[in-house]
Amino acid sequence: MAPSFDCVSSLLCSEDRDSVFDENSSVYEDTWQHRRNHKKHHFGESSVLPLQDDECFATMVEKECEHWPGVVYLNRMCNGDLDFGARKEAVDWIEMVRAQFGFGPLCAYLSINYLDRFLSAYQLPGRDWAMQLLAVACMSLAAKIDECDVPMSVDLQFGEPKFVFEAKAIQRMELLVLSTLNWRMQSITPFSFIDRFLYKIIDDQSQLRSSILQSTQLILSTARGIDFLEFKPSEIAAAVALSVVAETKTIDARKAISVLIPQAEEERVMKCVKMVQELLPNNGIYKDCSNAIVPCMSQSPIGVLDTSSFSYKSDYTNADSCANSSHNSPDTKRRKLNNTYGS
């Protein structure tokens, strides 16, 4: 049972305008030295990481649910028990901080993962500043986990934030996040699986680097909205890998799924594949069946992602209760293909 917010009342910042928006404390000098031109973030820019052995992979699949907020959290977000708008603002802020400081995609994904897992287990007070403080704490923790050069937590609050928090308040929120998440901060994410999955289904290994880079962008896109919260990290990674590879060759998706995750529920992964395809360029042609995915007409190394829309609606999903769900795949853009796996 999560601790009562009364027990951590020291976290609360005063709502007195003079103390929260003091002119001397609300603006911080930008002392952070940008090293984005010198950093080599894992995915696509540096050499491909060695693949996990089968035992390590099986352990990650077994443990991934411990790092997944789950369907109950998604349902609470959809039915209004949790504030979807506040989450969106927090995620947008995390993306802004990531761009400002040149953090890697995993850092941003971890920040959002921490935020979702925390909200799934802990009831924040209904105050505007609470979600912002949580976002700052999650971003700070993720940077400490994933980045080599980490700015001070107060320096993350650049721009014109509604509230500015002192280092002590951020540190206390960090401790609350750590305890609520049981100190499980090395989250198992789709990034944990993507290189292995791509390696298994890409024939031309010279394409591996560009495929990992495109997959990275897609994975990060899945974290921005809430619809992908119903899927486990391995399912998202498999769906992304299949979608990326399908841009250049025809794939028997069901056969590929059995190769990537033998214990996976095929229908769940296929559903996720269709949702991932919604993030790909709209001029692609995909087969209208549950078995084969056909090459996309556009084969740019890095897919142009429509980051303005991250929702999806299908006949399978119960997410139609969520607002703004959409599905734009006209039948006129689809054609039949043989169930072929390979080039």
C-alpha cells in the first residue's frame, strides 16, 4: 500500500506566490555545457551492442512486467481517474528537456516510464505543481541512470516553468519515486530488446545500424501517448522491429513473432504492429491481413514520424473509450500478398 501523502508533507512547496515565483530563484543561469556533438548515445550512433544470451533474454521477458505500469493504469487514464492532460504536459516537458540538454532517447523513455509507474502506484494530490515536480524528479533520476554528464536538478527547470522548485524539494520527490518504484530504476524497456530482434530478422547486417536508429525514434514515439501502455516492452520492441524491417522486405509476421518471442501472444503483438504502422509515413502500403507485412513505398533511413498523433482505434481494442482515438488505414491502400517470410 502506497504511503499517504500526509506522511511526506515536507515535499509540498508553499503555494504562496511570493515564495514560489521569487524572481531571484525562478531564473537559473544556463551553466550546462552542451556536449551533444561529442556524445555517442547507444542507439545507432555507436557500435551495435553485443546481443544478450538466451538465458538473459528469457529473464528479461520474465521480469518485464515489474517495469510496466500495466493495463489498469491505462484504463484509469482513459476513464478520467487520472489526468491525461497533466501527463501530456509532463511528457512534453520531458521531451523539451531532452532536446535542450542533448540527452539520449533512453533517458527520455526512462523518465516517462518512471512517471507512469509512479502514477500507477501513488495518488498525487490535485495540485498543478505536483505533476511538474514529479516530472522534474523523474527526469533527474533518468539522467543520473543513463547520462554521463548530468546537470544539477535545479538546472533542468529552464525556460518559463509555472513553478520553480528548490533542490531539496526535488531530492525529496526523487526519494519518494525511488521508494514507490522499489528502487527498480534499471527499467526493462523496448530498447532492451530491439537490437536482438532486429539482428534476428534482418538479412543484410549493413542495414542494422540505420534500422536501430529508426526503431529508436519509433520506440520513443510510442511512449508519448497512452495507447501503447497496454503492451509489454518486448511486445512493443517486436512490433517496431517488424514494422521497420517491413519497409524493405515482405515478412511473415506470425512466423517472425515466434522467432523473436516464442512465448508471446501473437494477437497482442499483431495488434501492436498495426498501431506502430500508424506512426510510419502515410504513403506506405501494408497488407490488410493479420499475417503478412509488405514493404513500404518510402524507404528513407529514418522514418518521418507523425508525432502529433499517437492514438489508435481498432476492432480488437477496448481503448475506444479514450478520446481522440483514430485509425487511418484505408482499404484502398492495401493489397494481398502471399504469406512470405524473407526477401
